Amino acid sequence: MSWTALDALGADRNMVAARINGRLMDLATPIAEADDVEPVLIDSEEGLYILRHSAAHVAAQAVQRLFPEAKLGIGPPITDGFYYEFDVPEPFTPEDLKAIEKEAIAIAKSGQEFRRRVVTEDQAVAELAHEPYKLRLIGSDGGAEVMEVGGVELTVYDNVDRKTGEVCWSDLCRGPHVPNTSYIPPNAIKIMRSSASYWLGDQANESLQRLYGTAWPSKDALKAYLTFLEEAERRDHRRLGTELDLFSFPEDIGSGLAVFHPKGGVVRRVMEDYSRTRHEEAGYEFVNSPHITKSQLFEKSGHLDWYAEAMYPPMHLDAVVDAEGQVRRQGADYYLKPMNCPMHNLIFSARGRSYRELPLRMFEFGTVYRYEKSGVVQGLTRARGFTQDDAHIYCTHEQMAGELDSLLTFVLNLLRDYGLEDFYLELSTRNPEKSVGGEDEWNQATQALREAATKQNLELILDEGGAAFYGPKISVQAKDAIGRTWQMSTIQVDFQLPQRFDLEYQGSDGTKQRPVMIHRALFGSIERFFAVLLEHYAGAFPPWLAPVQVIGIPITDDHVDYLEDVAAKLRHRGVRVEVDTSDDRMQKKIRNAQRAKTPYMLIAGDDDVAAGAVSFRYRDGTQNNGVAIDAAIEEIVTAINDRVQV
Ligand SMILES: [Zn+2]
Ligand SMILES: [Zn+2]
């Protein structure tokens, strides 16, 4: 018997594989004394990857047991799970999925050993004669998603029955896998769904059925994941957008282009108003620019060189052609703008600038259009038309560090005001192969960003060489209420555009100087931030953002006038209030208000009228009866002004 990684590391049920001299390998791999061997644990990123990929084998075996005619496609691990593809005559039904799961659980329990076997190409071709798709992979190096080939050797993994030693099932795979199928906890495997796909993702190829599943180190981990998925589904902004009547994507307008309904419009206006106020306080000046422009502008900015694919195609306008077909006047191409920056540069250079004007901070809610591929368009988070809360800051080199520092503080504080609290920062640094600007400039800007980030006492992740060619960047990543990370704000230094637009200011010594340019969008786009907040709050916006802040609920029609008076007083204080005067019974009105996630219900009956009071009912179902009208108004107004989370 040879000495294996398992022998070196000692048996441990939490250990699923080994890292041998830096490579992920099976625990049964023979090793030499000089080899460097480290354990790979089941709950590590790599361990989960191996667990889930091993579960993909188990699922595929289950499918072929139940559907012997199924031909195997590929079966890689993916985020939080795995898939396996099959060529089957009929799509899987929900009953099929249940049966496959049951079979997979039985295979996991049986503890079949994963046994690795090196084969030659000829052997593999002979063994896989009945698997036409696997045959096509032999001789190729696969791709990112192909686990079958691409290792140092061509290998087949046999699933061996531990009692009889019989080979139950085999698959072409580069591995590694867990030692045996019982390492996949049977109560932590789930077949999730299936959908149509194409061989190797190419529409020109055969149509296959892709089976999605997941596997976790324990039953509890699976349960937590399923709860998370349910919660994410419940919070899906597209669903809430319809349920709460906030926005829609009419087909007549086109993919990725939203309309905001009155209630969504209110939330959006409040978000914008608050942002405007804060920007005004922070010394920003407000500018406006058009939605379309002649191509010259984007030639000058360089966008047509490196960004044209993400732009809507041009409109050719103003050409004059006579009856003979002679061109009398050349027209021009107009583009919808994908970015506001070039236009802001034109505002900067509209007249001479002095150092006394710097830093000059230009802000605009600028609507831009990007021709996202239809496959990636997704609700408000990836739209084709959206409004950026865009600002460009022009400053001197000496001012740059201070600007970046105060900017980052401003950005984080504003995000906190909207209710996000958990952040980390990512710093993207220079890729020397592909960058404009001098090394000194880059070092200075990167150092300034790093110092600004370090002061925030937040986790800082380095994205070495990940910056765009025109300058280093900090991005703010925010975690939402269920722990999902969203990229929010970006602060981008730009060494390129000031050059391309020949931006200048007159320095204190009278010489011409080039300003530093900083781009920053805080929300990214209003639409996307709207979606993030909607999902973060699961539709229950805090009072200051809620489209309807208070709803009056009369116990009978006799109490309508009384509540209308209270509502008028609230309205006078700027509160968004409605009185439910519908024919519905009171209980139904309460349910409707709960469904609309209205922060405050004010209920009034005879006792309240007699006492000059109202009864509060809050979103969590708790109630506070007999509150004097003035006190009720103060409670609501204070909560709104303080932007409390309730
Ligand atoms: Zn495999
Ligand atoms: Zn910009």
C-alpha cells in the first residue's frame, strides 16, 4: 500500500480532499515524503465546491438509473450548488425531480467510493462510446465550466459499491471528489429545478435539460439556504414593484425601460430630494445636460473607441438629399448618452477657470442609456435607461487627497441615512500593462484613496491591477438585511478625460494647469438604489421614504370626518396621509394597509372622538390606543424627520 494524503492527514469526516503541492486532489492520492499536503475542509470554499461537484455525480447517476436513455452532458459546481445536463427525450417533470432526489439520497447513503482511474484517449473513447457528448470533450481542454477534462491526465471516476466492490457508475472527470458518497449528507442534498439549455451554452447546439441541485455540509446549512432563497424571493423588487404598485416595465416601451407609478414616484422623489439637499450642503453645484449628443463628443471622450458596444446605435439626422439623390448637406450622427462626464467637461471648459473656483463639484441627476444585452437586463438592477446621481469633481493635485477623504465620508454617511449600515471597500489599483497617466500620478491618487479608505475603519479589499485604464477607483460594497452584497458607490479618479478635453485652469502663479477629475455616483443609479432599498426593507420603507406614511381607518362611516380633520392637520405638517373611505369593513381596511406596508394606521371610533384622540396601529401589529391628536402628530412628524427605521 502506498502512503496517501489521507494517511498523512489522518481521518476526519470534515476533510473532503487535500491540497497537494498547491493542487486540489483526492484524499486517496498517493504522496511522496517531500510533498506538501494540506487538508481541504467541507465548509471551506474549495470544500463546498468539491462536495457540490461530487453531488452532481450522484444526481447524474440517479438520473441514469431512472432514465437509462439519458445521455450525459456536463456537470460542474456553481455558486451555492451544481448542475448536470442531460439529453433526454422529454423535459423532467416535477415528479421526476422528486424521484431523482430520492434516488440521489439513496446513493449518498450507500457510501459508494469515488475511485480515480487514469485512461488513455483510446480507452476513454471505447468506454464512452454510449455517451456522445462526453466523447466530444475528449481531446479538448474543456473550458471554465467543464470539469470532465483539462486536468494533467485524462481520468475516469468509478463509483464503487463498498460491499461488493462492483462498479455502479462511471464518469469522465478530472476530479477531485469526496472519498465516498456518504460524505454528502443525505439530508442536505436537494434537487432544485430543471430548465432547457444548449450543449456548451451555444444555441446552435443540441437542446438539453439542465438539472439544478444543491448540497451542504449539514441539514441545518441546507435549511438556512432554503430560507434565504425564500426570503430573497419574497423581497424580489420586481415582485414587490407590482404588489405595491410602484413601477412596471411596459412591453410597448421595451426591455429594461421602467415607468414609475405614482407611489414609486413618491419614493423616488423623496430619495432625490434628500440627496439634493445633502449635496447642496456639501458644496455641490447643480448642472443639467441633454440626453442626446452628436457623435463628436463621444469621439473626443474616447467612448466610441472603447464603449460603443454598450451604446444605442446612432440616429442619423439633418442630412439634406435633393431629388436627384445628391447629398446637399452632410448630416450628423446623434447618440443617446451612456454617461454624463463628457458633457460636464464641456461645462467646465465653457469659460476660463481659475484656481479660486476649485474644487468645482458638479452634480446632476443625469439619465443615461446603455444597450445592455437582453440576457443580462434584470428589473431595475440592470436596466437600459436609468438616472445616475452623478457628480464630477475638478480639483488641483494638492486638493485631491482632501477631496477623496471628505467624499468617502460623505458617501458612507449618506448611504447610512438611507438605512444601509454594513459596508466594505474595494480599492482597484493600476494595471501597468494598460493605463494612461504617469506613475507618480497613479501612486499619488492610489495612496490618497488608500488613506481615505483606511480612515473609515472598514474592511478594505485590494483589487490589484483591477483599475480601469484611466485611473484608480474605490467602490463601496453594502450588505443588505439578508446579507447580500451590492456594489453601491464608486469614486473614480480619471487621468484621461482632462487630457482629452484639454481641461485647464489658471494657477495662482498665472500658469495653465490641468485639473484632477473625480467621477462619483453614490447610488449608482436611482433605479438600482430604489431596487436595493426595496429589497433591503422588503417593501416596508421607513416612514420618511414610505409612499403613504399614514392611513386613517374609521371604525364606521361616522368617524370619517373626524379622521379627515386629523389628516388635514398631518398634511399641513407635510405628512403623506390618506383616509380609507372605502366600503370595506374595518378589519379589511387594516389588512389592506398592512399589505401596502403603510408605517402608521390611525384608527378612530366613538371613544377616540370623545377623547380627541386616535389609536395607533403599527406595522408590527402592536397598538397604542387613545393618543391625543397633537401627540400623535408629533410622534409621526418626529419619526419622519429623524428618518427612524420602524
Ligand atoms: Zn467529477
Ligand atoms: Zn463620470
